[in-house]
Amino acid sequence: MSLIDLDKDTNVRADVQAENISTTGFDLIFRTWGDTRVARVRLSWIAMGGLRGEEEWDVS
């Protein structure tokens, strides 16, 4: 989430997931529950290409 504007008098509950993922796009899904009240939300993403090999997952 790059922006979220919530009611200060209610609980903050949010779930963000990518669904319907394909080679041409996806849906970003924002869900709340309970008494959460949302004025606005902005979601952003970064597209990354595939790795050449499993060895490239170096996170150190």
C-alpha cells in the first residue's frame, strides 16, 4: 500500500493480495472486515522479470 486513509475511531484491518495473475496482468485485491472504515487506498507494484536460475535468489 502506498497510501491508506482510515477512520481513527475504528480498528485497522486490511488484506492485500494479487489474484488472477497471468503473463499480461493481474488484479490487486484490497479487503477489510469488521468495523474498519476506509476513505481511500492506493496500491502500487513493481514488475520484475524472471530469474535466469534458482541460484540468483541471493538476499544477503
